[in-house]
Amino acid sequence: MPVTTYAAGALFVLRVTKHLITNPDNKWANSYEFKAVEGGSESELLTLGLSLVNFEKHFHFTTTIFDRLLISTWEPDSVPYDPESFISTTLTAEGELTFSGDTLALDQALSITRSAAFGRFGHLFYRNCLEESHVEAPAGKSILVSRALHQTHIDEALDTSNLGDYIGLAPEESLQLVMVNADGDQVRPVVQLRAQGVSSIKPDHKWFNRRTITVP
């Protein structure tokens, strides 16, 4: 299945790669899965990709550089190589969130819950979104000082980027944020994104590199 044109029910993975302005060699990524509510073309996918990048920009620090956007079909890379199975776009965007104190190390991530319409919820982990004043550890485990503050950032990001139009049981757009199991036979619509807490995550954790896609 190509990304140039697709039918309703098609599944896609969008992957946003980032790095610190001070260390461009240390890149990390967040991946998202989407389902086509109706047929479309690469233009709809690129519009979605722009909304996704703008969403992330809103709550990442200004020291975050957005490096690349990869849009691919959910199925593994085909053999022989099919150039129409993905779109790879170089980015020049920067994070928009300012900070006044020391930022946390990259292994301390903001955890956001993906609430599904049914079944277990999922997580998204974002690095370079927290500074020391955002976190406390009254019982020896890091928690957010104000979950409401970060929820405000998320809600504002969903609104200003229009990514909120892709979320819910009946999204306003023709693509829908979902969670797909390993076999692809279970597709669960995401109905809400909620600020959850602070998570210690290794740089090579599966949630940073949930689905590795190699571009030939």
C-alpha cells in the first residue's frame, strides 16, 4: 500500500525525530499511529504531519530542534524496496516552551496517557519538556508539581495545532489517532491525551523508538 493514495482503513505510522540544539548527534523520536477514516492522498498525510509537529513544538523547550518527519505505511518496509511506502521530510522547527531554571536530563520524561475508547491506555514519553521546578519527590519518586499546568500545555497544543481534530470516536478530520497492536488486528481509537507524570526512561527505550523504520 502506498502513501500517495490510500483507502479507508489504511494504517500509518508518523515519527517525529528531535535533538538538543547543543547536541545534534543525540537524536530521539516519538511515534504515533493513525487510521484512515476515509480514502485520501499524501496531501492529507502531510497536513497531519504538520499538525503533529506543531503539537509537539508547543510544549517542548526552545532548545529542542525538530529534525525530521517520517510518514510510513504501518506494514513493515517491503522487499523489494518501495519508495511510495513512506515520506521523509527534513524539519527546521524549534520548541516554543521557555524555561527559567535548569532543565531535567533527557532520561526524565513527561509522561502523557493515551486514553483509548476501550482496553488498556497507552503512554507517550516526551524528553526536554520538564525543568527542575516542575518536579518534586515527596516520597522518593518524582511526580509533577502541577499536573494541571502540563495539561494546559497539552490542551493548548491540541487546539492551536488542530491535532485535536484527529482525536476521538468521530474525528473531524479523515485520519484518526489510534493504538495498533503488534499484529495489526486490533485498532483502538484514542479519545483523550492526559498529563500523567514523570518517567525515568532509557534513551533506547521502546517508547522512544517504538517502531524502527530504516530508510534505505
